[in-house]
Amino acid sequence: MKKASDDPENSNKAVFQSLIVASQFIISIATLIVLGAYFGNYLDTIFKTRPLISLGLSILGFSLGIYLQIRQIQKNN
């Protein structure tokens, strides 16, 4: 009798789902970092504080991305 883990179709599906989750993780964090850097650069030009605000908002975007991903993982488990 075959086990479900022996089925190559299920194995391929699991790998594909893992790649989707990893891609979502990377894209969401990168998007928040880029948005923080872009908006920070805009504010830096207005307030002439280059690179303080853009750096701060980039770090904030990274932190928010990690937080949201941890929350999503906890929600799924």
C-alpha cells in the first residue's frame, strides 16, 4: 500500500506551496522597505535631513514586514 508521502504529485505540490509562501514573504518585506525609502527620501528633500528619515522609514518598513509575516504564520498555524 502506498503512503501519501510516497506520491510525487503531493511532494511537488508541497514544494510549490512552500515556494509561494517564501515568495510572498520576500515580496511583502521588500515592498515595505522600498515604500519606506521612497517616502523617506521625499520627506528628506522637504526637511533637508537626508538620509535620516529615509533610513528610519526603511527600518520601520522592514520591521513592519517581519511583524506582519510572523502574524500571518501564527494565524495559519
